[in-house]
Amino acid sequence: MNQNDVIAGLDIGTTKICCVAAEVGDNNDVRIIGMGTCVSHGIISGVVVDIDSTVEAIRTAVSLASQQSGKEITSVYAGVTGKHISSVNSRGVIAITHPSREITEEDVERVTDASRLIVIPPDQMILSAIPRSFSIDGQSGIKHPLGMSGSRLEVETHIITASRTFIDNIGKCIQKAGLYIDEMILQPLATAESVLLSGEKNLGVCILDIGGGTSDMAIFVQGEIYYSAVIPIAGQHVTYDMAYGLQVNEDEAEKIKLKYGCITSQFILDDETVPVLQIGKGAPRQLPRKTLCVIIEPRMEELFEMALKEIEKSGTKGKLPGGIILSGGGSLMPGTLECAMRVIGMRARQGKPEHVSGLVDFVNSPIYATAVGLVQYGIKQKTQEQPSRHSRGLFDSISKFISGILSRLGFG
């Protein structure tokens, strides 16, 4: 792709909608040129509940990113999440029947299509089918079978399904906002592009993105996606617990969480207090800050216990030397890493956007990991497509040139 081409990522969350614009930098890196966010009120736990509100929030976020970048944004790579997401690993097998036995692009497409033939509920659709590894005549672990020879080609594919209704509604929102959709991507796949360091995918690692309405999870083994899940507990559930426990409204609970929230009391001094304006009271009262831990810690422990169950369900417990990487706004609270390590029993680190240049200060937070990952994914897709088209054009030009010489020599 050209250096002036703009790629935009749209992270549509429960609490915020974020748009990040990027282009290819001078060193072929991802250069962030614009970012915009808007409070989201039209989505609850990854489900569209108000189309007009969502459309307006998308327009605002994209407009802010466009103004900062100085360039028009006409299409986006959109992140998808929600409780409706599910995944399964599937296998496909085909015979290589042409005389040369050389595997072609058509064969790779056929075997991938064969792996997509799974039974899913009528209200679900396949969002992505990601080939993990290929086998040729029983020889496994092959990443790129194109051009190799064999008579039997197999593939193991990670298939992600989503609610048709959700995909239709989120597509309507994006299109009503005046944008085209380049592709819809499962959010933890995009987050992985942003937060994973070199070698972590091959080592074996788990990503847990703690958002507002849901927490997205993805496990990578031997460089490829192995397991994905969506956990229905996230930052808003902590806010609800605080509103109930402190007897305050949700807005007040959110403010207290962001400013004073902490998971474990080891990070709090004994004499620290928090001003709390309770419903029906005229003035704030001072409560011990450690009171917040009593409310927050059980909910975060529940989240990490559910994450541990998903790891056990995937069969990768004890096989992830890379540990667990936490991203999203919910990972910012003091004590989050310590709680995750204690409950899950794995080393943990916070994941922030990596491998980018440009307006790094604007996106240097776990909150923007998914949006940045979406543009990194988009640029990777575009740059992978461009060389193949260029190569074909170059091959055609060379072929015509040689054919012309042969014709003039009397061989044509």
C-alpha cells in the first residue's frame, strides 16, 4: 500500500467508541496520525440496543480522528465482541487430483472451505475461519503449503461464529455513519497485533482484554490462534457493584472507581479515605478507601476464575510460558496484575500498543490496544495483498516483453 493511504480501526465498545487512523511510515512501520473517542450509550455487553445513539457516537469518533489526521476516513476495520461470540477448531481434508500434484491457491481455498462445513445454529454465522496449520500426506505442522507436492491436503482451522443479528445491526450502524466496512475482526485477534511482543505467540500466551461490558480472551500456541472466548464480566460490573455497595448512582460509582478504585488493600494506606456522595445525602461522607477493595476484589476474582476455567477448557493450562497479558481499561486498576497472578497462577503483564510510531502518546494505554491493533491488522492485510498484485503485473510485463522479442526473431 502507498504511504499516503489511510487505514482506520473502529473499536465499538460498551462504554466508548474509539477510532484510530494510521498510515505506513517511512520505515514501513505503522504510523498513528489520528485518534478520536466518544462515550457509547447504544451498546450493552456487545449488543446494539440503540442504533441512532451508536451511529452518532461512531460519527463523532471518526470525525475527531479525521480532523486530527487531516485526512478523510471512508472505511474502517471494525472490532467485534459480545456474549454471542463462540469458537471451535475444525478440520478439512481434500484430495490433490491434478497430475503435477502441486498444491495451488485453489487447493488451499478448497480445503479451508471444507473445514468451514460445520453445524451451527441458524441465528449464528461464521465471522472468521483462520487456518492454523496444514498437513500434506500425514506430514503435519506446515504453515504455507502453496507450491508443495502431495496427494492429500488437510487443514486445522479456528472458526469464530457470531450472531447474525448483531453483525447485521453493527453493519447498519457503520454504514449509516457513512462508512464502508473493510472487514469485521474478533477484537482479541486485533488486540494481539498490538500488545504481543516478538516470539510470544510461538511461546504460548493468553490475552485477556477487560472492556466495559465483556472481557475478550484469546490463546495463541505455536504462532497461531488456538482458542478464543468472551467472558460476560468486565468493568461495568464492578461499577454496578460499587453503586449498590456504596449506595451511590452509577455515574458517581464510575468516578470513584476510576479515581480511587483498587483491588487489593496492600496498595492502600490505613488512613486513606474516599469522599462518597450517597443517594439522598446532602454532602459527601468520608469512607475508608479499603472499603472499595471489599467490593471490587470479589468481582475481579470471579473474572479471573472464569478466565482460568476457559484456559482449562482449552487444554492449555501449564502450556503457556508467555503467561497472561491484560489490556483494556479494566486492566488499569491498581492490584489487577497481582490478582490475576494469584487466581490464575501464571505470570502477568499489562499490554499496551507496541510497534507503532507517530502520535504514540495519544494511544499509549491499554485502553487503545484494540483500536491500534485493528489498524495494524488492516495494514498487514493491505501490504500482503499489494505484493501479489504487483508481482502478477510485473510477471505479465516481463512475459509480454519476452514474447515480443521471440516474435520478432520468428519464434512467435
